[in-house]
Amino acid sequence: MPLYYAVDIGGTKVEVAIGNERGELLDKKRVPTPNLGHDDAVLDGVADLLRSLARPGDVAGIGIACPGPLDAAQGRVLNPSNLPGWHQLPISEGLSKRLGGLPCYLENDATAAGMGEWRWGAGAGTRNMVYITVSTGIGAGIIAENQVVRGVGDNAGELGHVVVDPAGRPCHCGNRGCLETKASGTAIGREGERRRGESPRLSATEGPVTSVDVFRAYEAGDPVAAEVVEGAAHWLAWAFGTLTNLFNPERIVVGGGVSENGETLLAPVREKMVPYAMGDLLASVQLVEAKLGGDVGVLGALAVAVDRAGRVPG
Ligand SMILES: [Zn+2]
């Protein structure tokens, strides 16, 4: 069975792994994200990390999951806001050249994570599913009729930057009032911080209030935290209801840090979806928590490699 390298690039860490088409990871490592602003140094670092993995067989390709926007066809990172030292990095060509010409496939991180959940996680067995990550940002990976939806520039699924309030808060993408300014972990923490004075529980927080603090206070019955969570849940329900009407998915799989609150988050979202989706479509969609946990990044990148290397002749 061929093996594949998986590379998951994030704003704070780069994680690499080696695995097979059954989603088994044989070795993995992580390092803080190098932000050197020097292409060769970044590429040399990632290539060395891959070479350092235990390699019990031949490697057939490399899958890379990276925050967008990307030019996946050219294998180039464009200008993700949280990766300042990686802008315009020709990552596919650079890694391929350093690793004996191995084919290299770049994918948006939310799409990759969706592919991992579809192949080996909470979306397994479906033909139509949407994966949504709710973390510091919000992103989506869409599977329609057993096909990954990538769009013309491979940047489909930018759910977090769907504008819900054009007069709202400026977003780092350049627009205003994007969904992620309302319902991401960052937004939930920021709203909790704004309202901390109204809540003895939130005001007792050391340092700025985070989404973790808000959920903890909510579970303890804090009414201000409840309003913050319900406010975010409302916008997620709007988004999931809209996706339900657009794609008629069998499952919506929710991952990312905020989803670790499980039913505490999903139960109010499910309830609030009712006015935002058509009855028959809503009745056929399950809203579930992701299954791959902390390995979703590398398993997503592995799924990209398995999917693309298995399909491209030669
Ligand atoms: Zn935005």
C-alpha cells in the first residue's frame, strides 16, 4: 500500500505526517510555523521535517492543507492573513523539487478537513455533506454528489466571509460584517469581553475573555454568556440553514475549536435552523460533531494526497 506525506499549515504550527489510504498515520511531527519571509528557508524547513518522519515504505505523493486564498492549480499560497511570511510561496513546486519530484497537491484547509471527515470521519458514507470549521475563523468544505466542490480558482467554501451585515465590523478580508465577525470563536470571545461588566462570572476572567470562558459561563447558567452564545448560534443557524437549502446535504459536520463544545453549541443551532431551511430539507439533514479531533488537519492533507494522487494518471 503506497504511503503519502501530509502537511497541515496553520498560523501557529505546521504539522506533518505520513499515512496510508486507510487514514492510518504512521508518524507525525509538529513545529511552530516558520514566518521567515524567505521562501527557501520555509521550504527547506518543511522538507527537512518530512524527511525526518519514519518511512516504512514508498511515498506516492504529498497533500498540503493551507489557509486560503490559494492558487491550487499553480500550487501557490496567495496572501492568507495569518501567514505573513508565506505570501506568494510556490509551495508545491518547492517541496516537490526538494523531495525527489513527488507530486504535490495543495488544498484549502477547510476543504481538506472536509475531505478527511468525509473519507474517515463523521461524513463517511455520505454522497452530500458540508463540513464547517468554527474556530478563530469559519470555513467550509463542500462535498456534492461524491465530488469535492472547489470552484474555478479552488477557493470555494469561504463561508466565513459571506457578508451578513454590510454595515458591520470590518473583517480582515477587507469587507464588513462577514459571518466570522459574528460567530467565530474570536467573535464569541470579543463579545464576551465587551459585555464582561454585566456578568460577575465573565468579569472574574483573568485576561481578555475567550470563547472558552463564554461557554464555561454559559454552561454554569450565566445569562449574559447565554445571550452571547445564542447570538452566535443564530448566525450559524442562518448559515447552516442556507447551506441546507443550497446543497440538500445528508449531513452537516461541525469541526474546529468551538465545536468541541459539542451539543452545548449544536443544540441551540439546530433549534434556530428551523426558520432558515425548508422543512423537507431540514428533516433530511443531520447536524453532527466532527470525529477526527486534533488530527483533522493532517488527515485532511492525507485525504487530499490519497484523492488526487490516486486519480491523476502517471
Ligand atoms: Zn471577511
